[in-house]
Amino acid sequence: MKLPRDLSGEDLIRALCRDWGYAHVHQVGSHVILQTAVPSPHRLSVPNHSPLRIGTLNAILRAVAQAKRVTKEDILQSL
């Protein structure tokens, strides 16, 4: 599945919090720190940029997929 080229950090943060159980912990500059405890503790930094770079988006999706034990395509469908 092709990655979206126009996805903003704000949209990604909203989707991760709404659909994947992440919570906004705090913010350092333009980077938002998200955290989840299910199925195991995982912290993630998401830049609040518009649009996100493709490599950055791919790395975030890979990290979330590994932490949640799903595929990147499952996460992309919720965006």
C-alpha cells in the first residue's frame, strides 16, 4: 500500500490516539510524545509538521506496527 504524501503530524497523532490506544503525554517543541501501555509499554515521538516526510511516516508506522503486533497496512487503513 502506498503511503499518503499529504498527511500532517496532527492527523497522524489524532488517528493513533483515536484508533490505536495512544495518549498524548507531553510536547517538546514541535514534537508530540505519545504513549501506550497495551499490549506492552511503548513511547513514540511524532513531529507536528505538515506534511510529514515519507521516511519519517514510514518509521513511525513501522514502530507502531511492531508495538501493536499488526501490519502497517492495518494502521494506514485507519488514517
